[in-house]
Amino acid sequence: MTEQQIIESLIARDELVTQHFFFKECRPLFTSIIHYVFSYEVDYDEFVNEFYLHLMENDAYRLRQFQGRSTIYQWMKVTAIRYFIAKRDSMIDNESKDSLTDSYKSEISDDNERKVSAKMDVDHLLSLMSNKRYVYVIKRLVLQEAEPKNVARELGVNVDNLYNIKKRAMTALTEVALKEVEKYEKEVSK
């Protein structure tokens, strides 16, 4: 089934396609969004139901906006992150938000969206790396900004060796990222 056929089936409210798409195909994607936006404090079924209603509002207006310029999963990711960050932000104590200007609120929301999306992308790239030691070094040194001497001790190597491992790890991460970009560009050009 093509991505456009999936969209058309969702718009037509095809129960089998809808169930399969949201509860099987999109589960890893939506689970990661739940983790990053809500820290796992939201039930998967509730998340999907809320998002489905959002997509189907106004005769499935949002679903009809999908034009195939990205994959359906990338489109769902961006749409869901935007919706749930805005929803989450609106649930925050209104007293603290009353003093913020609308443009500042928008900047905060956009910044949160970019952070969540970037973190998901980095985690995805790290999950594609086969050398878990490289992943560990990148997470500890780059993402968590741990002290090199502590990480070296954790790995049982000296600091000089740690920097060599980090260099190889970053090279491996770059290769994985370039392969993903190439794969994405091929999908978009279909």
C-alpha cells in the first residue's frame, strides 16, 4: 500500500488500515514522541485517540494536507510533535504563562518542537550504530558532557584512548547520518 493510499484509507475511515497504521506501524514513532514530550506519562491509546481526532477534524483537513514531500512517518512525527507540544504547553499553569507575550510563547513552542525532534533524530541515529561502545562514548561525552577522566575510568581506558574512541565514534555516527540522508532523499524523490 502506498503512502497516498494509506492517507486515503484513513480519510475514508477504513477501520483495518487505521488500526494497523496507528497501533502497529506508528507505534515506535508515537512511543518515542510520548517519551520526549510527556516523559511516558500518557497512555498510548489515549495519545493515539487524541491525535486521530485532531487529524480527522474538519473532514480530515490535516490528513488532506499530506502531499508526499516527505515520508508519511516524518509527516506524522512533525504533526504530532507540533500538536502535543502546543497541547502540553496550554496545560501548564496559566498564571505563569499570562505574563508571556504571544510571540514569546510561539518561540518557546517552536524551540521545544525543534529540541524534541532533534533528540528523536539523534536517538534514532545512535540506535542504528552497531558499536555500542561508540554510542556510550557519544552519549556520555557529547550529550551528557561528562568529565573525560570519569568516562575513561568507566571504560577502563586512559583519557588519550578515550579521545581516539570518541573520534572513531563521531566518524561512525557521521557515516550513519549520511546513509540516512541518502535513504531519505531517495524516498522523497520517488
